[in-house]
Amino acid sequence: MKMKFIDLFAGIGGMRIPFDELGYECVFSSEWDKSAAATYAANFGETPAGDITRISETDIPKHDILLAGFPCQAFSIMGKRQGFADTRGTMFFEIERILRYHRPRAILLENVKQLVSHDKGMTFKIIQQRLNGLGYHVKWSILNALDFGLPQKRERVIIVGFADDAACSEFSFDFAKKPYSLADVLEHDNEVSPSLFASQAIVNKRRASTDGRRVFYPSMWHENKSGHISILDHACALRTGASYNYQLVNGIRRPSSRELLRFQGFPEDFKIVVSHQEVRQQTGNSVAVPMIRMVAQAMDRALAHGHETAEYAL
């Protein structure tokens, strides 16, 4: 029987893609942002339901797996880090509400790595306790997109949970690292909109700040909050609220919409139906697809093992 899943806080579908590839069936999705929902609809043929806080758990179909890249701004180092004191931080309790009613076989949650240390670890401890209280056996790890073949330093905490202890014991975060290549992501400058090129004043300032340092190409020139410029063979984490020029390709231009999607590992045929500014926001909020792919495949093997173990016990 085909496994069924739901896609909460779906964004543009980065968590869904690997489970579609496994042949699983998405029976429900939810995303409150209209622009992200438009991108999702164009690529998956269905428009997500809206605000999950307004949707009763009884209206959500039965499912085997719950996916949720729940809002991270409340825990992010770039935000105020208010956690559960921020209304976005309470979205975890919407997940808990749905889990309590449906009791799916497995869960996959994603958030910024700061979730683990927020409030001296108490926030993360509460989340684990709540999941344990619902009967889930939980494992977690902080994974970096750089280790999954993507030229983007993007660290995220991945939480998996299984109703079956045997499945959880089978699951492992021990993934082989894959090399990345910035050149594979970048387009030629003549293929990129002139609007993405930084002003000559900004380019000159970048060059002056790196005078005497080793410069190589292709490279990403990243400016941190203190104004220091790093020349890297990868992008730093894509962000929604960052300065428009915080990282420049070869020190001269901003990444294109297609490049932003490639930095997150979306397929080449992924449709772009919104403005560049909206793509920038959507990719900043999205997940690294190859990272989720490896986790999904490991979950699939673990669930199959757990099912076989249960049958053998009978």
C-alpha cells in the first residue's frame, strides 16, 4: 500500500520532493503565504490549504508521515530569538495537535540549528518531551547542506520520530559526505538580468576591502553584519531579510532566481512563476532538498525494517 504524508508549513515544497520521488502520496498540504502557495501550485498541481491554525485536525486526511519545516524566525540567530514567546514559535503546538489526533507512523521536522540551544536548551527539551509523550521515539542531528553536494553553508536541525521503536533503532544520520561545486550552480553573467549587477560603487568598495588578499573565481563574496568580506567557494545561508548585496557572485552581482533554487537543490525543471524578490524570500525560507532526500530515504528504509520486524514478531 502506498505511504501517505502531509506537508505542513509547506513553503515551495522542498520537503515534499524527496517523498514524491519515493512514490509516497501527499494527501494534504498547508502554507499561509500566498506567493509561496502559488509556486507550490505551479509545481505540484495543487494549492495548499491556508493558515494551519484555522484548520481542524479532523479535516486533515489520515496519513503515515507528517512533514513540517515549521517557522524558524522565532529561534533564528538573525531574529530576536524569542522562541515560544513569539507566535511563530507556537507553531510547534499546531504540529502536536495534529499528531495527537492522527498518530502517524513517523514525523520529520526541520528548523534552524539555534533551536537546539535556545533558552539554554529548554525549548528543544520541551519539544522532545512533547513528542515522547505522544509515543514517538526521537532522533535528531544538525546537518549542513555543504555535506550534501550543495555549495551553501546551511546548518539545520533535523528531527525524526517513529511510533515504532524498531524503526527508530534502524534509522541513522550517518550519511556519506558529497562534494560540492559552485561552478555547477552559477549561470554565465550574460545570461543574468542586468538588474542583478551591483552598482560600481559597491563593486569598488568590495574590491578595496579585499585588496592584497587571495581572490579566486568562481567565488561568493559575503559581507557579514560587521562589514567584513569573506571570499568563499560556497554561498552562506540564503536569508530572507538580509541586505540585498550581502553576498555577491564573484563580487559583482547577486544570484539569479535559478541560481537561488540551485543553491537549495531544486530540480532544473522547477517552475518560477513569481518575481525574483519573491523567489529570494522563498528560497531563504526553504530547505536543502538533497539533505531532506537522504533523510527521507533513510526513513523509508527504517519504516520498512520496522514493518518487517513487527510481522516477524507475529
